[in-house]
Amino acid sequence: MSLFKKSLLKNIILLQTRRIGDLFQTKPLIDNLLEKFNNQCNILIVVDDNFKNIQNNFNQNIKLIGKKEFYKYYYNNYIAINEIDNIALFRLNYDNHDNDNDNKVNLNYYDYNNYSKGNNNFNIGGDSDKRANKYSENNDVFFGVKKLNDNLKFDEIHFDEAINLNFYIINSLILNTIEAEHKYGFTGCGKSDKKKEIICRSKAANYFYNTVRYRNQNRINIVDIFSLIGSGKYYSKNYSFNSLKLKKLIPDLNSNKNNKSEKSQKIKSDKLRILFAPASSNPKRDWPVDEYIILARLIAQIFKSEIILLGTQKETEIANKIKNSFKLNQDNQDNQDNQNNKYNKDNNVNIGKLNANNANNINNIIDLTGRTDLNELIDIMQTGDLIISPDTGLLQIASALELDSVSIFLGNANVYETGPYFNGAYTISPTEDCYPCIEHTKCDKNYACKNNIKADDIFNLIKIKLYEKYKFDISKYVLNNNDDDYNNNNNNNYNKDNNNNNDDDEDKINYNSYSKCKRLIKEALNKKKFNVYKCDASFSISYTGFFKLKPEKNDLIAEILKYSWINLFVSDINNKISYENAAKNIKKKYLIKSIKKEKENYLNNFKKKKDDNNNSYCINNKIEKDSDHIDNNSYRINNKNYYYKIIKLIEKDFNYIKDIFKNTQKINDIEDEKTKKYELENFKNFLINFKENYFEYSLIFDYFIYEFEYILKNKSHNDNSNDNNGNNFKYIFDDIIYIIDFGLIILDNLA
């Protein structure tokens, strides 16, 4: 499949060279592109070199290529087309550096557009950590620098669309040189020795960049952001085309790496297959291994199950601890009993001894850490019933494979950013004020976020998820006499007549266990031990609370603006989210009582007091003049009307910010370019100071600031890849006013 020549099919190049989780979070974007072009397209995905071997999991019109291979291939095509020995695009040096970290690559970039116009100052910039002048000719050079030709042909290597999802210098500069009709994402267009000034971004990519600093203000999942950047659409759970080949293989998990048997053994259908991915790439995000041990024992005690331990070679130590805790011998039985007793005392949970009834279950704890390649891992995951995981690449693969999950988000893992995107997935997260933290900062609270989430909490969520997945069929996976809630003989809550059907009894007993687990989770939520979210992928990715939450002002602002931002970046008006659906989703999550009823009650109380003050109004024991009276559209807030109060405060903020941008928009009418630029610079500086008092809206202000800077760079760099014209700043004001206006409509619908 050649993607470097014009053809009848659309040719698309997508640069996603980060981790494996990011690649699978890009799947909805790929599916949207297939739908956009009715599957009449070829998509080349540039990936990390370690992931190109999973090609067989994708359909035939999607090709994966390693980034080094792509750089060389692209370079050699230029050489062949232009019949020269070397060309100067950029200079890359990977010698003695970590290839995964873009900051550690020696790089020098040359702007062929400026050079071809006779501008000798064509050095755009070098990597901020390792300057290009430290480069050695003997190092590995993918794009040469020995000869520059001002008549290079670029149009014969063609893409219809080019997309870069990574804030990497190399990818951004490549996007700048690729010949494509449309370009999206991060591109290189700035002259600087600083990375953030070399890389330009606009629209959804600009929003994505700003969310790194204002994480608590963002409610858009990275899956939606990737898709909005590259296709102008958000995630949908119903696609016409699927980029992945889903295979339901049943591998033999009892073979080892050195002595593999054919992966054809059928695993008994009366066992649940529970996958554990116990470690992430950052220890901050990892749940304590002792909790995994207790959780595995709870599962083994109650369910007929296989517990499969997954991960890389680095996770073998953790896996060994979990696996070894199940060795049934006299030497360690006493230690296990002591652990059980301690856990019982601390957490009021009955684990019990592992008896003969589930001895076979224990033998089905299978450790595959470090024993599978990515292809085998994907095959195994497709046979699972449920995965338990922190924020890992395996969790994102599970979402792409439509595997149910219960995930534990700790440390810097933010549910709203990278939570699983499979509908119905459960995620639990801490309530500490410091959560989520910054990835590379040191924790000064001794990882307090890991203390309150216990194995029995996760086990309750597992039982809830399994009940929702299998409904009343869950009983066939339950071991006899090990769970009173599932045990007909020990349950006295239901007294049946002899004529009643046993299946009905079993159904109610299963539901009783489900209800009990929900009650226990609710009690923990009321104590603020943790938060629990459920993925709702009806339109875009949302996370509703396990039980409805009382809204805080900041949270409600973020939820409302989420839909404003999404609609701003949606390219097709028919795909925009209606304000009714946006309000409906917000009400799913937050306990917003009938504001209409609050308003009516308030007005009734108001009218009763109206005549007591001789044409003045008494509200909360304050006398107000007749001119300050309250009508149906505008009235003072009673402190008891909590929900209405929040909405009116946000409405006031929205209108104030909107007025600021509407009034300042007149700057666009200034004809003198220098004066216009001067006034816009002043307004930008005003916003920088203004957001200190309105910090909840920092994403809005920084979006404006960086769009403004993007236009200036676009103008100076003559970058025609964006649809915005030259120095037209009007669209930025229009964007902000649109965001606020749509938010006001949602507020009105809530009220």
C-alpha cells in the first residue's frame, strides 16, 4: 500500500508516536476518519518503533510504520524525486539518547520556504536541551544537512490530510514540511530555541495544550480531543467501520514463553476470566500490591474464576507477590491467616480461609507478566470478562477491545482526561485535595491518595459490574457456600411459597447482593473515602457519579463549558451536541433539584411578604426599595436556594466575560495594522492579569491568548495550512462569544 502518491482513495497520515495507550486512545479518531470517507481511504499511522508489529490487529487500509523507518523512508523519497545526494529539512541525532523523549533529540530545522525566497536566515531553531551545533557528522542522521537545493519538489509526495497529535518538535516540524491539502494538530512554525515557541497549535490542539496547566477545568477526555483535532468529531459508540480486527481467540495460558503449546485449548465456560494489570509506568498511579493480594483472594473465594496477571518484565516482582500468596502449604498458611485477621480487624471484612471448594480456583491464578508480546496480549485480552487496572496502556487497549473494566486512578491519573472510554466502565479515584497531582513532582503527603481505597471497595464494584454485565446469569460463576448473598440456603430475606419458581428466587438473591454492594459503596461515598464514576459514552465521553453529586460552582462551570468547547471544534453542524442533551448529561451527574420548583417557592414566599412593608420588599430580613423588586427573570438569591444560587452566579460571570469580549471586538475594525496589534497586545496582557480573579475560566483566556499568538506566527511564517486568513483576529472573539453563549443556553435549560 503506497501512501506517498496521489490516488483515487484519500491518503491520510497520522503521527501518534507516544505510548501504546495513546495509540489505542486514537482508535476512535481512526474510526471517525473511516466513516468520514466511507472507508475509501488509506491511513498511515506513524508510531513508536516498539508498536509497529501489531499491524495484524488493524484492517488492511490502515498501515503502521515505526517513526525511524518513516523518517528514513520519507527522506529517501525526497532524494529519489529530486535526484540529489542530500537535502536539508532537519537534522536529527538519536545518539546516546532516549528515543522516546523528544526533548533529548539533537535537532536543527531549516525552513525551505524562506530559503527558497532567498532568505539566508533559514535556521528556525534547535532543541532546547541539546543544541544542533553539538551535532556530529558521524551520528545517525535521518534528514541530511550537507546540501540545500532551492528548487526541491515537494508535491509528488502527497497526502490529502496530515494530522499530528503529539507536542513533539520532530513531529511538528514534519507536519510543517509534509505536502497535504489539510493539516491538523501541532505544527512547527515558530522561530525560537524554546520548544513551546517552535510548536504552534490552533483550535482543538490549542485547547489540548492548555489543559495540561488547568487540569481541574477540563472535562473532555483525551479520546474526544484526539478525535476533534483530527476529524472534527467527538467519540461515538456506534461506528459504521471498525479499524481493529476483533478476534475471539481462546489461548492456552498455561504454556510458558520457552515452551509454548498451541493456543487452542478451550477454557471452561463456567469460569470468569479476571485480568489484573497491577502496575503502570509511574509508581504514583499504582495501587498497593497488598490490596491486589487481598482482592485476588476475595475473587477466588467467591467466584469460579481465572485470575490472569498481565504486564511487562518489570511487573514480574509484583506478580510474584500476588501469585505466591496463593501457595497452599503449611509454611505460609499461618502468615495468610495473620494477614486475614489483621485485615478483618482494620476493615471489618470477612475474607475467611481458602478451603477445598476453591482450591482449583487458586491453581488458575496465571502469571503472564513478561511472557507475552503485544499481539499475544491483545489476543488474551479479547477473551477476558473484566480487567482490573490503574491508568495504564492495557486499560486503553481494553476500551478499544470493548472489555469491561474497574480501574483505580491515583496520583497524576485524571479520570476526566484518560479514564476508560468503554460504555459502563467503572473508575474509582481519591478525594484528596492534591489529586490529581503533576506527573513528575515529588509527593510530600506520603501518597495519601492510596490509603482510602481498599480491596473490599474494588470487590464491591467488581460484583456490581459483573451483575450489570451478566444480570441473573452471574449465579453460575459463584462457588457454593462462599457468599451468603448468593446462597439460597443462607438467605432469609425472601420466604417463598412452594409454587414459586427457583429461578425467581435466584434472581432476587442475585439482586440482593447487587443492592448490598451499592449500599456499601454509597456509605463509603458519604464518608468521602473516594469517588466512583461510570463511563457514559452516549455522545462524547462523560463520567457520571455512582450516585448523584452535589454540584460545586467550579465543577458545574467545567461541565457546562465542556459541551461549549466540543461544539466549537465540531466541523459538521449536524454533529453538534444540543443544549438539551448537554443539560440532560449534566443532570445525570449532579443532584440538581427542580430549580423551577425552587423558583416558584421563592416567589411565593416573596409575594407573602410583599404587603408587609408598605410597597417595599422584605427578603431575608432586608428591606429593599420598590425599584429593586424581583420578577420572574431577575430576582435576588435566597441562601437556601443552593442550586439556583450557583446557576445565577455562573450566569453573572458568563455575561460579564461575554461583555468584555464583545466590547473589545471593536479592535478588529481598526485599519492601521500596527495600532490594531498594539491594542490586541494590551488586551492580551489585560487577560493575563484578569484571570487571577476569574481563575475558573483560565482555559477560555489562555485559548484566546494562544490563538492570537498563533495568528501572528502564521503571518510571519506564511503558513497557509490553516483556513484562517492572515491577520484576521475576528474569529477568536467569535469563538469565545460562542462558547459563552452556548453555556448560557445550557444554564437556562438547567434553570
